[in-house]
Amino acid sequence: MNKRSVLVKEIGNTFKERREEIGIKLEEAAGDLEITVAQLENLEDGNINAFKDIFFLKELIKKYATYLNVNEEELMEDFNDFVFDYTSKIPVEEIEQKVKEIEKLEEKETRKRISSPYTRKKVRNAKMKPVYFFSVITVILVSITLIILNVFLNKQRELNLNLGSEIIYEFTK
């Protein structure tokens, strides 16, 4: 077993021993920490390969140490030694390759975000169609209402004029 595996296994054993000493079941601890039982088992077994994100693992160790009331500083020191030992063995070429991959991804994202009015998709028009539609319908309805009112008022005025002239005519006879 190499030094890296020993460090992670020591951290896991510390957690497992403390959990069993307190009398907490694995399922209960996983529920309290809001993680899966498998993640907790992997942590206690020192299975570092089960975790894709080293930052998640670091936070999990902090959380679990607090939960079990274990010396967090000592465990974090061991974990940081593990991370240093692990990362110092990564070849420079591999790091450079990963950096290039990340830069390519960032460049693609930047290209997606930067656009001119000529290359931008017309999403705004799609959102505005219902607004235009309802605006036109409203204008048409208001126009029809005004026309009907105008016709009705003109007929009413004609009736009043006709009635008014008949009344005047009767009084003059």
C-alpha cells in the first residue's frame, strides 16, 4: 500500500471507529449528512476513487468530522497531505493538456455568449408575438365598439331630431 492510500484509509478508519463508538448507524449518519450510504461507506473504506470531485470530498470530511466531533484540523492536515502527494505526482504534460481542454471549453462558452444583432437568434420576436397579437385584437375591438357607439348615437340623434320636428309641427297647427 502506498502512502496516499494509507492516509485516506486512516481518515476513513477514524470516522468508522468514532461512529461505531458513539453507536450511530451508517444509514442514520448518511441521512443526517444528506448524502448516500454508498458515499459514506466509500469515505469510511478510504475509497478515494469513488469521488470524482476532490472539493466535495474535502467538504464531506469537514462535515463528517464536525458531525462525529472528531479533530477536524488533524484530519484536514492528513487530507491536505494526501492531496499534495497526489497532485505532485501528476505529470506536467497532463496538466497542460487539461488546461488546454478547459480553455477550449471556455472559448466555446464565450463564443456562445458574444453575438451581434446579425448573428443573434430572434428569441425576442418569438416572445413578442403574443403581445402584438393581443394588442391588435384590442385595437380592433375598441374600433368596433366606437363604430357601433357612433352609429347608435347618430341614430339616436336622428330620432331626437325627427321627434323634435314633429312636436314643433304639432304645436304650430
